[in-house]
Amino acid sequence: MRIILSNPRGFCAGVHMAVDVVDQLIGLCKDEPIYVYHEIVHNKHVVQRFIDRGAVFVEDLNEVPEGSIVVFSAHGVSPAVRELARQRRFTAVDATCPLVTKVHSEAVRYARQGYQILLVGHADHQEIIGTRGEAPDATQVVECPEDIPGLEIKDPNKLVYLTQTTLSTDDAAVIIDALKRAFPNIKEPPGSDICYATTNRQHAVRQIAPECDLVLVVGSKNSSNSLRLTEISQNVGVKAFLLDDVTELRDEWFDGTPGRGRDAAVMLTAGASAPEDLVAEICRTLMRRYGGTIEQRDVVPEDVEFGLPSTLKKIMRDKGLDPEGCKIRVGNWKITQEVYGAVPLTVSAKS
Ligand code: SF4
């Protein structure tokens, strides 16, 4: 088997920051439980590892005792949730990804300027629920072009569209084209709302999948950006499977590939919330079962930094720690023999 390991893959800067927030709080506040509103990121292993260390995940803030420390997940929350947290005297640590916060700010600004907002995304996703909550009276969610005839538009010259950060760039383009055809004067956001990590991981699939027999995406079923990676692969004609971890790997997936897997080319990538150790474990297992080589394909360089939330910095200072310089820096992954096993490893760049 020839495994082509996509780079970039896995954790983005926003997920790294959110995971680091919970990790730091568990370490700092040993005498009290850390509550997390919604899954901190959409990955069952990340969540379970924190549950095992004592974190409490809740879907309703009313379940949380007054005055507790509560972390808001990377997907962001609405102002109503922030207000409830204030009323209940929580110490709220906001781990919302700054790139989601950017879309919230756009929604607030355009609503103040009298625009109606057409928010392209999945209506039941936490991120869309949070963004919509910034301007609920001015916002309508558009999930697909078929939603457009049902929109209630007051003034077609005072419209703007925004998007969820983790959409398929292909699907978003189709919806945005349809919006522009229906409302030629619709305003665009200042820059793409689909984030760098989503864009880069999808771009890598479009580049690498066509030379493969199969694509494996490591990620959870409720991870929007992971699901989109499987769809992008299928769009370029290559079968793709989403798996949470090595236990979900199925031999029958390789039945139709050359040598029933032994001579197959397999792309391995991971959604933005999937930990790297799970990717490495799948690699090692594939090597044991089928033999072969691992090639890391560097497609897009990444080097993004986010700062820690101010509330966490204050907690660190109160505990006598210096949070300055604590930036979460995320670049591309390096593959090493220790992590991936004693198999031939190579790194190559894709133009
Ligand atoms: S996928 Fe994008 S928007 Fe979501 S946490 Fe990562 S960088 Fe932020």
C-alpha cells in the first residue's frame, strides 16, 4: 500500500486554542469542575479525553451551578447565551475561534447598517445558531439554492450574505451564485468567511485524491469540515470513508482496490478537530496489514497563531502564572519514524 498523508490535515489553530483552553483550566483549577457548553470541538475522542479528566459537558447552562467556570466551545455562542452566563455569575472563558468571531462581528455590523443577512450554512450547526443569534431579526439561513424562493426580502438592494466557516467551498460557490442571480445587488463579505483551515484541507483533497484508489478521512460524524472532505473526494470521483479511529477501519473498503489494498494508493487526511495520534495509529495499522510506504504530501503551508482568551489569561495571572507570550501556533505536521512506525517515510511537495 502507498499511503499519501495529506499536509495540512487535522488540528487547525482554532481547535488547538479551544483544546488548550480546557486543558489549561483542568490543570489550573483542580478543586472545581470545568464546565464546557457543547462539545468543545466536534470530535468524540477530544471530548471523551476531557471527560476522563473531569470536565463536564452540558447542553443547557441551567444545569451548571451558579458561579462556575464555563467554557464556550470553538463554534461560538449567541449574545443570549453570554447574557445568561452573566446573570448566573459564571466565569465564562470564551474559546470561540477568532475566525468565527469575525463572522459574528460582520453580522452585527451589517444588521446595524440596516442590511438583511442571508447566512449560508447548516441551520442546526452550533456555529450558525450562534451567528444567527447576533442579529436574529435580520438573519435568514440559506442551506441550499432551493431555499431562495422562500426568503422574505424587504429590499433587494440592502442584502448581504455571510457563510459558515466550515462549508464545502464547492457547495458554497453554488449557493452564492444562486443568491447573486436572484439578488444581483447582494453585498459580499469583505473576505471569504470560509476559514483557511477548511479551504486548505479541501484543496489538498482535490489535489491528491485523483491519484488515489481510496480516501480515508479521520474525524467524527458531527464534524462539518470532516464530512465536507469526504464529499469533496466523492465529487472528484474517489470513494471516501470517514472514520473516528482505527477500530472503524474495515478490510472490505479495500476489496475493489489493486491487490485488495496491498497495491492501492490511499490518501489519508483528517478534519480540523481530529487529533494527530489517531491518524498515526491508522497509518501504523494499515502498514501492518498491507505493508508499503508512507509519503507525506505538503500541499499548502500553514502557520497561524491565535492568542489565549483574556479570561483564561486572568485566571492564569490569579494563579501566579505569566500568560504573556502564550500564543497557540499551528503549522504543518511533521512525520517521524517514532510516531508513524518503522516504515519508509518520505515528504514531497505538490505544486
Ligand atoms: S475550522 Fe476554521 S473556523 Fe473552525 S476552529 Fe478551525 S480555524 Fe476556526
